[in-house]
Amino acid sequence: MSPRTMLASVVLFGAVLTSSVALAFRTTRDLPEAALVTNAVRWASNAPTVYVNERGSADLATPDLLSAAQSAFAAWSAPSCADLHPIVAGTTALDTVADDGAAVIAWREAGWSELGYSPAQIAVTRMEYVHDSATEWSLGGADIAMNGENYTWVIEGGMAGSATVDVQTLLTHEAGHFLGLAHPCEVGGANAAPSCGMLYPTTAPTMTPGYFGQAGRTLESDDIEGICFLYPSTSAADAGVPDTDGGIAGDAAIGSDAGTTPASEAGCSVSRFNHSGSGHISYIVMAALGVWVGRRRPRHGIR
């Protein structure tokens, strides 16, 4: 597989929309880069470990960040049909650096655009995939970058459409990517995904490419089916977890008069492929949630 780069857009829904659609979960193997993959792409361990960079956030105390991260990952281990026990192991001096073998959550208080990200992006998850064979992949690393330059982070609150964001909600979404889930839809059908339709914020899956405020802390049935497909418990495997990764029903166009953000205002997804030894490693920026709603005022003490 030759080195290449792919770009696609995602959108952040920031308003109550008018009708709902049924979504089905998607995983890594639904991405164009994984067209030949046949297995469920996940961490080999049911207890993957992630750290929070010791710089923390300019907005919140580090213990609050750790608590939010623990709650976010706990949401994905809660379903009884999943055998999953992710570990938020504390802080680290390691940063979001490719090929270091670590999984790190880090806030960026400056230089966000220099990383190649748009101010519209609230958070970005970069996944590393190990190609065990042409048709078998596994997760080998992950980093989550949080946009502290253009957004203010809070423990409670953070309304949709504002520049103030609930940290647990965003981390719950990014944790889903970390564990192997993709967006169930994309704006305009980008990245070979079904096109997102009109969604009620209170019922949209957490993995939908949209920020609805604290409603995103709670997994919906689509999210639960997805995580149980990737990490089935013994009882779930015996019962037969649905082996399906895609589809959207009632597909409806997103209208600008519905209060959505134009696709040009939000997000990107980047894939890069390198050859490594006898196999390949894929680097995919799985998530880029955000909407540019105005630059916040400068604050003292930004790190």
C-alpha cells in the first residue's frame, strides 16, 4: 500500500433539528482505507490504557480532567454486552506524538492551526492501525488532541453552538473513536459514509459527528451495539451480536435553514499510510468535531 493522504469533511450539529433518522454503527473497516479488512478492528487487549498529558487544560484542574476522562471511558464499558475495561492511568509527560506507542489526551492552548487543524475543530483523534495482514488490522496506538486555543472547557454546561464545551461529552465521543468506532454518518456522505439526515440532539448516537451538549454523555442503542460488536462479552457473543457496520434510513438533506453549520465550516479527516517492517501501519484522524463560533477572548495563564 503506497503512502497517500485523504481529506474529508464532517459537520457539527449545533441546533435542534426537525426530524429523526435511524442510524447504524460503523467501525474502522467501513472506511475507504480498510476496504480489504475483514476482521473487527479493535485493541487486542480489553483493557487499553490512556493517559492525560501533564500540561492539563488552562480552563480546568487536572483532577477534573482525569475524572471526566474516567467517566467518558466508563460509559463505553458499562453495557453488559461488552467485555471492555479501559484504563485512564493518570498523567504523563508524553505528548500526542506519532509512533511513540502511547495513548495520550492533550490540550493544545496555542498552535492549533500549525498542527494542520481548523479552528472549527473541537477535538481530533488520531488512530494508529497495525496491518497484521492484508485483511487483518488491529489498533496499535491513539492520541486525542483537544482544542484549548479556540474553545473554553467546562465540567458542567457547554451548550450546543457555543464556544464553551462540556469536557466529558467530547471525551465520550473521542473515546468511541479510540476504541474503534467511526461516525455512523457524515455530512454529504463524505469518507464513503451514509449522509447524515436530520437528527434530534437528545436521541442522536454519541458517535454522530455533532455536539449536542451534555446529551452526548449517554450512549444510545447504536453506540451500544457498536461497542458490543467490537468487544463482545461471552454471553453477547453466544447470543450473536449483530455483525453490521453501516447504513442509514430515512436519509434527508441537511438544510441551512435548520440551524446546522455548513460543511465548509467544520472538520477534517486525514489518512496517511506508511510501510513498517513486514506490515503496514495506518494513521487515521478519525474524529474532528467542531464549529467555529467566534474566537474567545485571550486569557492569562494559557499554557
